Amino acid sequence: MSITSFQERVESWLKACFPITVWSNRAERTHRFLEEALELAQANGCSREDALALVDYVYGRPVGVPDLEVGGVMVTLAALCSASEINMDEAGDGELKRNWDRIETIRAKQAAKPHGSPLP
């Protein structure tokens, strides 16, 4: 598998911040992605009702193929960033830098969360 520079840098941060059981856990990473996606939608004015309607819509359809869905996420995120006048690369780099600066806080939050729960 070939990965991008940004993905490599995020993986380096994950390995520095969490044990392998956390950084490589697909369910955990999926829940954190969904949390961030919902926070972005909320920040852009998406209502709870619209979010729930979309959950029902998506879960009423056949399960997708992860590689294809990643492509869809990347294209729609880039489009949303353009519509919102946000530089996607700068936003990602800024958040990664911020995460490096707060590893201890992030570790403490991870240690305090209910294990096996999708909630942070």
C-alpha cells in the first residue's frame, strides 16, 4: 500500500500518541472519523434532523466498498472546503500540529473514555 505524505505524518502521530490497540483499531478510527464529520456538518449549519435523515438514508442502502467510499469522502470534503473557502491542506496541517502539541491531553481523554463505546 502506498500512502500520502499527510497520511504518513498522521500515522506517525498516531503511533506516538496511542498504543497499537488504539491506533490500529478500525472501529475506533471509524467512530472518531464519524464524530469529526458530524462536527464539521454541524459547524456548517447541518441540523440534527438533517443528519438523522441522512443516517436513515445511508443505512437503508447496500453497504459500500471502503476504497470507493474513501474516494467519495475525499472528493466531497474538497468540494465542501472550496464552497466554505477553507484551504483543506492548511486545515489538516494545522490540526496535526495542534495534536502533536497536546498528546498528553489526548491520551488522558482516551484513557478516561468508556472502552468499546463509540462515544469519545
